[in-house]
Amino acid sequence: MRTKKLYKVTFLHLGKCYELYARQVTSSSLWGFTEVAELVFEPAGSGLLVDPTEERLREEFRDTRVLHLPMQSVVRIEEVERKSTLVIRDAADGQKVTPFPMPPKPR
């Protein structure tokens, strides 16, 4: 039995580089867009630890059926074997963005 394909989609949005997983990626019927559907998140409460990045992305895209991304914002689309940790990075330097407030760094 063949399992459904899994895609890791990396794209830019508001100065951040998002990584999401989806079961379906195609050319959109909207000219210049890539269609990303069937977003994949871990079931809520499936583990002992809560991943704040996954919770933030699940909340941001909770009502999204299909995501239409402008082609110029798509960095990479990979077909992968399994899902790993979701990441939001700063687009300028590639550092992971902490999704909750952190105390200011000492000078």
C-alpha cells in the first residue's frame, strides 16, 4: 500500500522564513501562485512536550483549507519521508525565531 506524499514547503512571509508540511502541492489556478493544501500538524496533545512553534503555526493556519503562495516567496519544496520539527526563521540571518517574548539581552 502506497502512503500519501509529504512535502516540506519553505517560504518567506513578513520577514520570516516558514517551514510547513503538506500533503498536496500544485500550481494554483491563480496565475503566479503555488497551491499548498492539506497542511500537516501533529495532533494536539500528542506528546509530553508542547512545541511553541507548532502551536503558533497551527493557530495561524487553523482555518486554512488551501494556501496560495506567490511563486517568488517560495524558497524550496521538498518531498520528504517523514515530518520533523516545524521552524520559523528570521529571513535576514536564518536564526530561529522564538515565538514567545524573551527578556532583552544584556548590553
